Amino acid sequence: MFSRQCGRFFHFNNNLLWSLINKSDLSKLRKKTGYTFANCKKALEANNHNVELAEKWLQEQAQALGWAKATKLEGRSTLQGLIGVSLKGDTALMVEANCETDFVARNRKFEALVELAVQSCSAFAQSLNPMDTKVRIFMLDSAQMRCITANDGKPLVDHVAMAISSLGENLNLRRAIFLKSSGTTQLAGFTHPSPKNPDPATLMGKYGALVSYRASSHDSQIQEVAKQICQHIVGMNPVKIGVSGTDEPVENKDEETVMLHQDFLLDPSVTVGQLLTDMGIEIVDFVRFECGEPLNAEEENEPVKVSSQSC
């Protein structure tokens, strides 16, 4: 009788112990991967409660589901999204990533995809050999961006498919531009709306601008004015910098597209040209991205099908 009760007791506690271990593994896997408890439980059961194998199994399943969903959703319009900007030393990078709705554009998982695209494209650009890095500006189109390898060894197209699976919308990495300054030039960048974080590694917004400039000094005031010029470019959308004495201002200031002749966005009492002269700044080049804007024939590409085979 006693031995039978002891057997039941130890059997009960053995089951309890295994239950506690399983719950611990389940919580660990859930926290590590972010997948639902149901999926994590299924992964553990399929892999004899080995957390590492279960995590790999989940990633493989999610990747397969992502490709299936990406194929199903491709072709749907993606006019929303974010512009990502990163400035590091003598380099700057700006990317455009698109989605279907503004709701997804505000999702942290979509922001993480933008950050990954910025980091990966920047690393790719800086890894080019010295002959290639003499190019001051170069563009990456959608097909090129998708094939760039992220820090986990997978191409960005795989991460796009995973994000599509998670967010349930068609997504696209549309374009990127990389700037490298020489010894005499400096770089500035800006996105709008301004990020909530005062000093993020990646700036993100619906609009973005990069400026390459020369200045008589490198102090904080000059840097702040250069950033304000980026803000002006975002708001006023100039077509070109302009050449003093060659490009004449138009009669209607509201129709002015030459930057030097435009009233400065933050102080309309002066033109951009006057401000630059007073501060000893020369604009060398600039680029402006607006999320979802029409591109010209040279910039726009045929929609790229979501497929890792293209890489």
C-alpha cells in the first residue's frame, strides 16, 4: 500500500517537474523569438524540447510561410512607408522602404526592417574596394538592395519575406543612395517628421534629405545650419542648387525652384543664397526622398518579384 502511494507520489512529481521544465523552455523560446506560445509549444514538441533546434525550426517555418505570403501579396500597391537616414563619419546613406498602409509604417517590426536595410546597405557600400569608393554618390535600386547580405548572412529579400509574413502586407525596399565625403566636404541629413528619440542611430520619417557641403569651419553652428538646409530641402523641394549670376530668380517666389533664390524655410526674410554666404557655406550636392513619390524612367524599375532565386 505504502509503496503504491509512493509510486503515485513520485510519478506525480515527475510529471510536475517535466511540466515546469517545459514551461521554462516555452517561456525562453517565446521571449527569444517573439512567436506565439502555441507555435513555440509546437516547435518544442517537434524537436524533443531542444530550444536551439526549436528556434531553428520556427525560423524555417516562418521563412516558408513568408515566401508563400509574399508571393500571394506581390503586385499590391505600396505607397506608404518610411525613409531611413544614417550618418557615420564621412559617409551617409538614405533608403526608402514601402508598405501598403500608414498603420504598418508605424509598426516597430517595419521600423526594424528599415534599420536593417540601412545598416546592411551602408556596410555593403563601405566594403567596396578603394577604386569604387572614389565614387562620391551612387544609387542602389530595388533589385540590388534585395540581394545585399545582412549581418546574419541572409539576403535582405529573405528579411522582407519574413516581415511580410509577420505584418500581412506587401513590402518593398525601393531605393537607396550612398554619399561619401572627401577631405574638403561634410555631410548632413534630416528626416520629417523628426524622430521621437533625440539621437537615434537611424533617422526615420516620410521625407528625407542629404546634403554635401563645404564650410569655412566645422563648428556646431555650421552643422546646425547644414541640418536646417536639409529641412528646407524637404519642405521646399528645390530642383537644383543654382549658380549665382547664371540662374535668375522667377517673379513669383512661390514658383521658385532654384534653391539659392528660395526664401529660407525657417526665416523667409532671407534667401538660402544669402544665408549660405553669411555662414560661409557652399552646397556641393543634395538629394531628397519622399516616400511613394513617382520616379523618373531612369530611377524607376519594374516591380521585383519576391524571390531569393534572383540573388
